[in-house]
Amino acid sequence: TGLHVCLLASFPPPTAQARPDSAMVCSKLARPVVLGSCMFALLGRSGEAACPTGLDPYSAEPNSFGWPVTPAEFEHEQPECWAAKYERCGGERQSPMDLNLHLSGPGCAPQVVGTDGDLATRASYKILAGRPAMTVSKYMRGVSMMTGSSIGSLKLQDANGMPVEYEAVDAVLTAGGLHAVNGVTADAELLIVHEPKAGADAFVGRVVLSVPFRKSEIGSGSELFEQMGLSGGALPEAGTWRAPKSVDLQAATQAALEGQSFAYSGSMPMPPCIENIRYILLTTKQPVSAAQLSSLEGVLSKYAGGTRKRPLVSRALAGGGCRAVDEDSVQVPAVDTSCASPSNSSSACWAATCGVSPLDLAPARADKSKSAEDASELIDYRPTSNITVSPSMFSLDAAGDFGVLFVNGRLFEANKVSLKAVSQHTFNGTRYAAELVVEHILFGDGSYHRRLEQEAGVVGPTVTHAEAAAAHTDTHAEAAAAHTDTHAEAAA
């Protein structure tokens, strides 16, 4: 076999700028070298594995956090690479976190809001009757119990102390604790994901209830693990299987709900790391046997690629002080839209300049006083060719001549079509997987701008100032004639 040798090159000391992806020199040996086996990793200057490329941007897996598409362009084993693709992963309110309650400084002492057990009467979870489906989530690296409908509810309070109800949409069991309290992690963690009952928009804050498990040598272990089919026997033959019996989430969480809890505001624990999650961590650990833990770890290793999770982030803030932690709280504060870090490119930071669009379109609230018009009489789109397709930061764009749109007595040319992954508008509070956007420019303006670009040598052949002036005059004459014709057609 031909061997490609990658030689680490000598570089100057790292600067504040990002290091190049190709921090090496590769060459093929002139004469083939035969090796019994050869495995090597591409290493950067720091000795870390290079960030992965060529991954699919999305997966077909349902998303526990309500996103219409599930991000997939990341590796769990390389969380240090996430922020390069998903900017919010470099934010200051990331998860999971080590809730170090021994820190000193401004805001480091937990705020005692209620008493132990306040959540016991506020949570009501269903029995997943029959033999519900258990599905390994590669995205969450856990076993998901998502059914497509509500699996319970949690009644809390909003930032003003008013009652607000959340619906449980998924329960995910992970091997190894996601969080830690004073540096101590659990052996397994159950995450129950809730969305506001009033709407299912993924950009609205969600609540995650965390139930920890601890390996115990006494007793038979966890009834929940047993119900889910994780009893320590043979592993399932596929990543989805039917539980051997009904799953009782209320019984699995009740003892922990009656104890102490800590709450903090964080992020999704995997990309895109949006910082709109309120975590409620129950501290009373539930027992689980070694055989049951081994079964869960085996399933995730076989069907989810492993059990590794994102490393814990510190509660201490870079500028001093600590992230807020509330003890025994039932209140969900408003999502913090601080835009200081890592940048103001998050949509939550655009209100100062982009407060008009996009909207939540609710037909029931639409103005119906104006007479209805048939949209087909106002739109004349047509097949076209010779278009240029290119990706931008947030969409896939195609430039060309796609037809016209007639609005308020004026003709607009369709000169750009964009496909956006995850819709920018919502309808009745629901956000969809994608949105097609057709951009138009007032007839005449587009032709004039294209001619100016040609004159500047941006597109097409260069023309003289005299030709540009003549074209300008011709364009206005053509636009005026077309405008007159359009009004005559509209009147007819």
C-alpha cells in the first residue's frame, strides 16, 4: 500500500488567531512501503486531534429540545471543536456545570428560595403503558422515551411569580452523570425535558429536571432500569426496542422530588448550545445495580458511539463571582439575553435593530377588513436556468431571474431564492424545519444596479460611462413603458 506520511512542521508560537487546519506537511513516498497495519491521527501544533470535517449537518433523529432538525456536524469526543461551528458553544452560560457550592465571592452563595420537597406536588408524570419504545439517541447519548406526545407535566412559576405549566416531551437516561454537585457526579442521570404548554417553539426556554442514580450493592437496583429493559442481560439487537413492561416515570422520580434541589440557567448540553435551558437538579440519588449500569453503558457504546459527554464547565465566572444557583426554587427566570459573549450574532441580541421581523403569524389575529385577492394573479414565477447557487452563513442562496411579483401597483423582479434551515417565521407558535425565501427588487432598480455592477467590472463585461448613461436612459424608458402596460393590465 502507498503510505502517506504527515510531518509536523515547525511553526512560530501560536497567536490569538485561530490556527490553520492544515498545520502539517504531507507527502507521498516515492516508493510504496508495505505495512501490516498502520493507524495514525492528524495532529495540530498543540497535539490535539484536528477538528472533523465533512460531517452531515443534520440527522433525522427527533430532537428532545424541540428543534425541527437535529444538528449533527460535531463529534462528542471533540467538544473543543464545537464553538468553531456552533458559536454559542463558546458562551458564558453553558452546560453541563459543576455546581460547586463552596465557592466564595459575589453571587456564589446559593439563594435559598423554598424548602426541600416543594417539587413533589408540582410534578405529575404518566405511566407509559404497554411496552413503550426505547430508542438510543446518538445526539443525546442516552436512551430516549420520546413518544411524540406529552408524558407528564411540571407546574412552576414564571419570573413574575405567576403559575406556568410545562409539558414533559422526553425522558433520556444517560450513563455517567451529566452534572456534578461539589465535584461529585452520579453514575447515571435521567433528564426529563419540558416545554412550555402554551407553545412548542424551540427558541423559547425549556426546563430540564435531572434525577441522579448511584451504583448500589444492596437490593435489586432500579425499577426504572428494569422496566426499560436494562436489566443486565443480553443487549438489544437494535438501537430501538420494546420495553418488557410499562414504564412508571412518577414512581421513578417521586423519592428524589421529595428531597433537596438546585436550579440554574444553562444551555443545551450539545450543539447548537443555545442558552435557554433552566435545569433543576434533584440531589437524592436513586439506587441502580452494577449489572443495570453495565447494560446501559453497553447499549450506548454499541448504538450511540460511546458514553463520553461534554466536560463540566466551572461555576466561577471569568470576571469574578459565580453563576447563580437557587436552592429549592420553583421559579423559572426570564432567559438572559446578555450579548457580551461570545458575540452579538445570536438572534436574541438583534432586537435593537431587527425588532420588526420575523413574526409569529397567527391567522386568527390577521386583519380581514381588506378584500381578498387571488395570489396566482399577482405572481408570475417561471422556470429558469444559468443560476448561481452558493452557501451563505445561514442559508443556501440561488441568484437569477425567477419571474415577477405585482404588489400595490408596482412590479418587482424575483432575483434571489434562499433556503433556510429552521424557519425564521413561526405559524401559531410552531417553527418548521426550513423556509423558502424569495427576494424581489422593484422593476428598474434591479436592471439599473446590474448595469452599475457591469460598469464597475463586478459582473459581466465592462462598459463605458457613455454606454452606462445610455443604458440608464433606456432602462428608465423601458421601466416607464412596462409600468404603464402593467397598470393597463391591472385595470383590465
